[in-house]
Amino acid sequence: MKFENYQISNSFLNRRIRDITSAGVKNNRKELLKHILGLVDMTTLEGADTNEKVIALCEKAKGFKDKSKGVPNVAAVCVYPVFVRLVKDQLKGSDIKTASVAGAFPSGQSPLSVKLMEIQYAVDQGADEIDMVISRGKFLQGEYNEVFNEIASIRDVCKNVHLKVILETGELQTIENIRKASEIAINAGADFIKTSTGKIQPAATELAVLVMLDTIKEYYEKIGKKIGIKAAGGISSPDQAVNYYLLVSKTLGDQWIDKEYFRIGASSLTDNITKLINS
């Protein structure tokens, strides 16, 4: 699909963000936080990850659900490919998805053939979702067709596995680049577009997310297909999470406020939300 020109200034977008987030939430805040908890992808993506650490994360992920209080499970647990089978086994019987970063995460600096092999491995191990990252170097060199073709090739390998495409917006730097990368990812077959790997700063920002939401909205209005959004990186406070919730709700509508179309990538956030829910 050909997108319209997106000539919008930082100041205009920041005014929209202020207008949306300053309105706050009208419904019960604790109930809202319970809903947000169910949108969280918990992650451990460190070189020091061990089986024991991953098992502990899975146990924690399964421990939030409390039917009597209306507290749901988190949406997914996200790990490196070598832990996918372990996570799949640990989460068996729950409604929590097994997600895997793959495809030369977090740099994206590997040949496409290597990326495809790693993604195929994660899919074969049982991943429900793949979080890949675009080649920012190629993008910043203007090799847009290469970026598109990589995503499309990965889409083919994923088949029915949900594909989240990480733009790493902090390295794209400009509104124009974030918009262009969003367009490429959507047209190449992304099920979700995602802000960040969480490995650089800035990670998720409200400005980047709003640009991404506007792109998703235009695609939906023209094609009729919903694309998901994932805000990830540096989100630890419930207030931050509520702001992203409001941006999605006010830009795309409440039909997007569902784990099928909206995720927040965070782990420490879950502790801070549960403290408030139980207070």
C-alpha cells in the first residue's frame, strides 16, 4: 500500500500527546492496571540467562493470575531462541504465549541467511511469536528495498507465527525515519510494529509510538487490517504504561486494547503494577 505524505512537526505531535495523556482515565484505575498487566510481555534477554533464571521468570509470569480479583496472566514470556522449548514446556496449560527474539537481535547485523536459520530454529522449537529487528544500518543508508525484502523473507519463514518487527526508533532519530520504517514493516507483512530492543537509549518514547499509531491507523482505514503495536524499552512505571494505553485507545480505539493488538514490553513494570493493585 502507498501511504500518504506525513509532514507533521514534533511540536504538533507533542501537543497531541499532552492533550491525550493529560485527560487521564475515567474508569477505575486499579481495574485499568489489571487490564494493562494482561498486555505485558515479560522478558529476559541477557548473556547471563540460565535455565534456572528462565524457569523462575515463567513461574513468576504464571503467578499473577487471580480469578477472584480479576487479575489476568501476562501476555507472553520473551527469551532468546535457545530457551524457547524450555519456556514452551513451562507455560504449557496456560494462556501465556512463548515469544522469541531472533534474526541477529539486537543489532540486526548478520547476513539474511543466518537470520532466517535462527528464526526457523525458534519456530521449530515452538515459538508462538517472533520479535525481529530491522537492519538499521541498511535503512539509514537508504536501502529500503533491502529492509523490505528481509522482513518479507522472515515473514515467509514465520508462516502463522506472529511477527513483531522492531524498528529501534531511538536509532532512527527522526519522525520521517520512524514513519518510513513503520510503512516498510507493515507492507512487508508485520503483525506488530515495535519500538525498541530495550538495549539502547532512547528506547520507547510517546512521540515514536504516536507516529507508529498514525501509520497503523492509515493502513487500517485503507486496507481494513489491524496491525498491532508494542511499546518496549524503559517502561517501568504504571503512569508510563497508562500513557501508552491512552495513546493507543484515543488514536486507534478501544478495539486495539487487547493483547492481540497491543503489548507492552517490560518486566519490572509487573511488580509496580501488582503493588498498586494489591494496595
